[in-house]
Amino acid sequence: KLLEVSMPDNKLEVIPTSMAALTSMTRLDLSNNRLAKISVVLGVWLRLQTLDLSGNLLEELPGTIGNLVLLKVLRLSGNKLTILPPFMAKLVNLRELFVQNNSLDALFEGIHECEQLVTLSFSNNRLPALPYELARLSHLHNIVLDSNPLHSPPPEIRSRGTPVVIDYLHRFDEAGTTRKLDLDGVGLNVFPLEIVAMSSLKELSLKNNAIEVIPPVIGRMVGLERLCVDNNRLIQLPVELGQVVALCELTFAGNDLRTPPSEILEKGTGAISEYLKRMMSARSTQVLDLGALELRRTPVEVAFMTGLTKLSLVNNHLHKIFVGVGQLTLLTEMNLDYNELQTLP
């Protein structure tokens, strides 16, 4: 009939098998001992509501932990855990989970099944990212995640607390179904690289943030049809965007874009994509064709393409040639027909 057992701060190395008879226990504290392994006997304590195994030497947990369906508080901090068993998803009444100061690089699969979870503490582990499924836990109000090598959510999101983190994760989780990711006005300073892994994404909106650079890896998102980056801090669009062959709508108002040139930007998505494709192709061929684009000036980025061997600027509206042409020392052919040139540098 024993309901509570408390044996913290001892030197226990194993749990006595005789404890299997304590089937009425609701609370067990074995913190700060020397337990390196928890036997399957754990699974017979079906009435446990609080279990404290913190401050031991545990490297893993038995699958029988999933039997403790009445468990509300589980403390596992300060062990040597590298993985949490998926059976923990059966702990449907769990409200508080403490796993800080371990060596975890992921949370357990199916954590969204623990629908009553309120507090999740996993600071000082090795997690690179939070699972989007956390956003499905409607009662989760306290996430402690410091001292992990997290790249997702980014620091500007994490620093604003649990509600903002949950909102960020919810947007990604929802996008898995809708194939539309809306990150408008969430306070991003950097383009989240995790977006690139969302191969089925059709629409991406990043309006009203403080993003300065769209990374070259966006070129992998070949199925993306709509991209909105209005009101950020962009000064250029990456040439790799030209590889996004499905792109049919691109909006970028409220940025101080210097490349592509304004005369290309004014023509819209089709002209921008074509320009970027030509620039991208020149990286491998060293032949750049910028003919018939109605250019009023030579794009400044051409001056940095020092490997070019051929350059065509035919049928534009150029009044002069850019001074940087002298840097193109490998150039063997340059076509300037049908422009409005008055002088040569």
C-alpha cells in the first residue's frame, strides 16, 4: 500500500527487484544516485504520477516506461541520455518533462501525442532543431531550451519566449499540409535555411522582416511558384533564383535592390528570372549574353565576373561602357552593337 518512496542522494546502483511489489506507488524519487540502468520493473508501477531519476548515470530508458500512462511529472535531468524511446509518446497525461543536462540530439518521436504537456525543459543538450509537432501541444506554455546548438527556430525567435516559438513552429507545421509557408512579420534577421528542405512548398512569404540576404541554396526549391520578400533589407537577388523554374510570381517592394538592374526589375518576374538564368549560366560557360534586355547601364556585377571570355550587350540602350571592363582580362570578344554609345572608357 506504500504510495510514496523517496531515496534521493544515496549510492544506489540498481533498483532492488523487490520494489516490483510496490504497485500502488504514485511517487518515486531516486534522484542523485548511481543508477546506470533502469530495469523493466519500471513498467509495473502503473499508478506512478511523479518519477524523479535525475542526477544518475542513465544512458537509456526501457521501453516499459510507456506503461506509466498516469505519469504527470518526469524528471530525467543530469544523466547521460542520448536518446528518448518513442514509447514515451504513450505518456498521454504527462504535464512536466525535465531532460536538461543530457546528450540528446532529438526529442522522442510522437511527442505531440503527449497532449497535456505544459512544461518542457531540455536545456544543455545537443538539439539542432525543434520538431514542428510541438506546436500541436495546446497546453505547452513553458519551453526551456537554452544551451543547445539550435538553428531552428533562429535566435531572434527563441529570445522572445515560448509563445513566439510555438507560433513559429505552427507556421511550419501547417505548411506541411497547405504547402504555403507564411513567415510575414515574425522578426527574422536571417533567411531560415530549413525552408530549403521543404521540397513540396509552393508559396513562401517573408514580408516585413529584416532579412538582408537570400541564400544561394534557394535554387534547390525548383517547385516554388510564389515568393514574396517585400519590406526587408535586401540589396540583391541571388542568381540561383533563376533555377527555380516554377516561379511565376515574385514580389520585392520596399527593398533597396541594386541587382538585378532597375530596368529588369520593372518588367516583373519573367524578365527577372531570365536575367538571373543568364547570369547563372555564365558562371560555368564564362559566356554572358545580356542582349536585348533594354539595359540603360551595364550591371555592376559584370565587373566582378573576371573569368568571362565573351560578353554580349547588343541591342540595349547603353550610353557608355562601365569602367570595370578593364578588370575582365580574359575577355576575347565583346559585342556592343545597336546601343547608344558616345565614348569608350
